[in-house]
Amino acid sequence: MAFNGTWKVDRSENYDKFMEQMGINLMKRKLAEHDNLKIIIEQNGDKFHVKESSTFRTKEIDFTLGVQFEYDLADGTEVAGAWEMEGDMLKGKFTRKDNGKALNTTRTLVGGELVQTYNYEGVDAKRIFKKQ
């Protein structure tokens, strides 16, 4: 339940390069750099309710650990996959519906911050969130 709370993006590392690798156009990448993303996570056992809100959209997601679900990324890319808990790390393994390529992400708590990592086609990125 350590992930519970409201998290606001503080900084990103290599996020533009990651989005470029994902095929996101320059205009959307520039907008995404300043999206003011806020994530509210509520965990109840193996069930999660996540509300993502940014300058551009608000989306609510419900998922159960280990159960596949479908999700649309902020740029409209459709993925399917599941989150698993490995120790104190949430690991998401998703597959793009348009090209079948893997998108992997993790969420961990490091020094009181939520660190979300992304990997797509050999490009890694991080977004670091502070608890509100």
C-alpha cells in the first residue's frame, strides 16, 4: 500500500527520446514535457485504482495485479498487458496493439519519491514524482 497517495511529476530523464522512439510527433512531445501530470494511486490488496490527470486529459484505470487489461496512452497508442508486484516494485509489461512491440514500465519508491521508468525498443526514460 506504499504507493497510495497523490503524486505530481517533478522531473523527467530522457523522456523526449523515449517518446520519439515511441513514434510521438514533435508537437505532442513538446506538450508532454509540460503536462503537469498528477497520479492518484489507491491500492486495496491486489486491486488498484489509478487516476491520471494532466493539462491534456484525465483518465481513470482499475486493474488487478496479474490480470491483463487494455489501456490507451496519452498520445492515443493502445496497449494491452498487466502489472505484477515484484518485491516492492510494480512491473508493467505491455504490448502495443498497432505493432506488437513491448513497452515495459516500473514504479518504485526511492527516497520518498515515486520513480516510474519506461523502456521501449532499447530506449529508457524516467519520470520522478513527489508526494503531494
